[in-house]
Amino acid sequence: MKYKVNTDAIRNVYDGRMTQEEFAFSIGTVPDTVSRWVTGRRQPSLPLLLRICEVYDMELMELMEEV
């Protein structure tokens, strides 16, 4: 099976709880980077995906979707 990052899942981590900027800073990146992820222009690196999982107590597969 092949997987890709589920941009909706990333958006759901912070949506309604904090701004995109606050989310970005909480995982050690900048808002422009998060914006690129949620618009599908870029994919987050594995270290940043793992950081999201660590900070928000998630499993990696919660951020992925089957292609």
C-alpha cells in the first residue's frame, strides 16, 4: 500500500483550537510551511510529522491516507 499525508487531518489538529500560526510555532516551523501543507503544495517532512505526533499525542497513521 502507498500512503500520503492527509492535509485535512493536519488541519483538524489545530482547526478551532488555535491559529495556523500558533500550530506552526508549536511544532517548530513557520506559518508559511503549514499553509503549503494544507493547500497541498508541499508535504511535511517525516521529522515534522513525528513532531506533530509527539506534541499532539497522535499516531503517525492518523495523519496519513491511502493513495
